Amino acid sequence: MEDVMQAVQSVSKDLWGVWFLLGAALVFWMQAGFAMVETGFTRAKNTGNIIMKNLMDFCIGTVVFILIGFGLFLGENMLFGFLGKPNWQIFTDYANFDWSGFVFNLVFCATTATIVSGAMAERTKFLSYCVYSAVISAVIYPIEAHWTWGGGWLAQLGFHDFAGSNCIHMVGGICALIGATMVGPRIGKFTKNADGSIKVNAFPGHNIPIGALGVFILWLGWYGFNGAAATSVPQLGSIFVATTIAPALATVTCMIFTWVKFGKPDVSMCLNASLAGLVAITAPCDVADALGASIIGIVAGLLVVFGVWLLDNKLHVDDPVGAVAVHCFNGIWGTIAVGLFASPSVPGYSLANKAGEQISGLFYGGGLECLGLQLLGMVCTIAWTVVTITILFFLIKKIFGLRVSAEEEIIGLDKLEHGLDSGYAGFMTPYSTEEIAEAAEAGVAIPMHEAVPVVAPATTPSSKDAAVHKVVIITRQNKFNALKAAMNSIGVTGMTVINVMGCGMQKGASEYYRGVPVEINLLPKIKVEIVVSKVPVATVVESAKKALYTGHIGDGKIFVYPVENVIKVRTGESGYDALQDEE
């Protein structure tokens, strides 16, 4: 019987070891999620640069974590638990090395580094970003993580951060906030009104489906992020429940709030809210029950909206993907939430103070002790991060420079940082040499009185004097079949159809992107060109109006032009004859 019990324990240990590594693989897969979210929420001209940064976060991070970070993180305590003793056991004693622990902690380290990429996207030098990524993975993250997860001084006091609201997300969010502040906003993000006030301009993400895919990838990976360190099936199940409830409640809350506030539910903000709920539940996922996870999620859904508004409208910090609102603000909230919602009824509950006495959250009868420990750990981590990352970005700015030139920013980092015409070859037209030259001068604002005025032609022939007319119709893509049928019914059989992007704004019809009014919103349209002579142009126009009319914004516009001449290339016929069908 004793042999059977030992065998069962051995199998159980192996199974949990496999889950531990599977969890690490899920956390690694989150790098793809971060890459997709950042790509989708930014402009297409920087796609390759963003993918490259997210790739190098992990690759550079691996190199420096092997050489420096792993020892500082999990090495023997030094300086009263301030850091771990550097070691190179991975090279000197590989047979006895903690391979699983290394991989697991490496993927968490890479997550911390990649949070900053989104906040500084579209205007940061690639070299400077690589230097930042190396330093945070080598020194900044490993030392503060040692305090909590490496047996350091915060762990000895009883500070709790199960999976990283404090050590990973808050730290990454603070780095993102300071980095975005120091690099400055993208050109055109903030402009001054005549009265001196600051106007916030929306830069909509170019591919919301990719951004949404990234969020779903991250949510899936988060089950490994939060659950990989579980030690029993009941505890793992409870963690999964909390990791599902909090982001779901955050997203629903954000949807309702933005619907009420802006008249329509904001898609990108709701995607951010899902991530905010996940960040907030990361620290308390092993100690929060269903009610606690629900409240944590609701607050996170409101906090992410407030965070985006605060950065845009009060701090004037340009964060293209909402990294600060998601990770910094909700990392802080998640850390505090442990001290409020830690419930001893949760499976595997093990919160205890330095004396080994069980402690619980304020709302579960635990008083202020647990909350006080959480605030202490959080404040110390914030102080460490603010000081070190500010010094790092200051040195990078002095030595390499943080920001690309105006030319590079306007053309896009893909072209001038990586020699990539487009991340979507075949779908986007590369910039011409002339356009690149014009962009190089775009950093200098031209006063309005010096701009070249638009001058009408000296003579414009009247449409009544022309026998041939060109009718150009721009409308919704889904109206094409109705338009085609209408044109066929009046005898028009020739037309040219082009897929285009169009923009327009009418009074009282403001649209919002992440709470900011969108003044120029490009939408997919069709452009139909018809040249007529036999069919009266008035008939074409009236038929098109009837086919396209819905009474809603976006029905489109019809333009009528006189045509001087038409020549049929094959026969040489011109004018009216060139437009007639052959028998």
C-alpha cells in the first residue's frame, strides 16, 4: 500500500509539473496577443515595427535574463532580501538547474517588458526600445520581483501578489507612463485651440479585428498566467472562475458606461476593459471569491475608461493602446484589492503575516493589516520603478535619442526603420520618393496665410452645353447591387467600380473613438463612374437617388461632370458614337 501511495504521489507531482510548464507556454503565447492588440490599435504604417518590438522583447529578454536577471530574481538573498545573488548555474551545473522555474519566470519577465511597447508606439526609435527592453529584463524587473516571489523582504512580511498585478502589470504600466511622457505625443494627437485650450484628436486603430484577436489570445493565456502556480485542482478551479468573472464584468460595465456616455458602446474601450479586468484579478485570483471577483471587475471596467480620459484630457499623455489605463491603474487596483477581498473561504487560502498568523481582507473581517501590507509593498515597488525607469529613459534619450524624426513618424517606422514598404504588401501602395521628401518638411508648421489657396479654373463649361456627361457616385458597399440593377433598368450597361476609403462628418453626428470625437473617419465605400450620352443624365441621377436612399447618414453623394470628348481606342470613334453599344 505504501508503494501504491508513493506511486500516486509521484504521478500527481509529474502532472502538476506538466501543468506548470503548460502554463508557461500559455504565458509565452500571450506575446502574440500583445503584438496583435498593439498592431490593431495603431496605424498600418507601423505594423512591422510593432511586430519586431514584441518579438525582440522576448528574444533580448531571454539573453539578459540568462546572464543577469535570473540570479537577481531567484538567487540567494542578499542585502536583507533586496536582491538575489547573481549566479550562472545554467552554465556551471546544468544537471541540477531548475529548468522549469527558469522558463516560467522568463515568460513573466517578457510580459513586463512588452507592456511599454504599446504606450510608446509609432514614434520611438527601435534601437532605444531594444536598450530599454534589455535593461528592464536584466535589472529593474528581476530585483523588484525578488522582493515578492524570490523570498525577498516583502514576501517575508506577508505581501501578496499571486500572479503579478503589482510585480508585472503595475511595473510595466508605470514604465509605459513615464516612457510615453518622455517620448512625447504623436504628431497631431494634441493641438491648441484659439483660446489656448488643448484639443485631443482621435487616431483610430487600423485593424480592430486583429486587436480583438489579440484580446482573446491574451484572455486564453491568462488562465496559464494566473493558474500555473496552483497546487490543487480546487484551487485551480477557483482561480479559473475568478479569471473569468472579473474580465467579463469589467467588459459589461464598460459597454454600459460608454453606451450611456457616448450614445454607442465603444468597441476598442470594451476590448481594453477585458484586459483591465484580467489585470485587476491577477494579484487576488487565488484569494477572491465570486462576489469579490465581480466587484473587482466592475471597478476595473470603470477605471479603464477614466484612465484613458485622464491621460488624454488632463495629463495629455499619448498612449495609443491604453497600456497605462489597463496595466498601471488596474495593476494598482488589483494589488489593493487583495487587502479588501481576500476571503479565507477560497480553496488553498494561505495568506499570513510575518508571524505566520492568517490574515484576510478588510471586507471579510480582517481589519487593516492585510491592506496595510499591500499598500506598503505597492508604494515601495512604485518608488523603485519610478526612480530606475526615469534614470534609464533619461540616459537613453541623452545617448541614443528616444524619438524618431518627423519624417520617419509621418512616413511610418516600417519604411525608414526597417526598410519595409508595408506590413500588408499588395494591399497598400508604397510611398513615392516625392511623398517622402514632403514628409521630411512636415515637422515645420505652415501658417494659414502662407498656404497655397484653392483657385477655381478660369472657365468651367456648363453641363447643359455638353452632350456627354460623367456621373460619379460614392456610396456604401452594400448598395452596389441595388445601384447596378437601377442602372440596368434605364439602359446603362457600362460602369467602372472602385473600392475606396471615404470620410465625412455632419453636424450632430459626432462619432467617438475611446471617448475622443473622430473628425475624420475613413470608411470603406464604392466609387462608381458612369459616362452617359444616350441616356439623359437627369434619369441616371434620379434612378441612383432612388436606389441609394435610406434617409440615414452615409447614403453617399452623386457628382456630375461635363465631358469634353470620348474616344474608343479600337475603332477611333469619338463623342456620342464612342459610347454606343455595338450590334
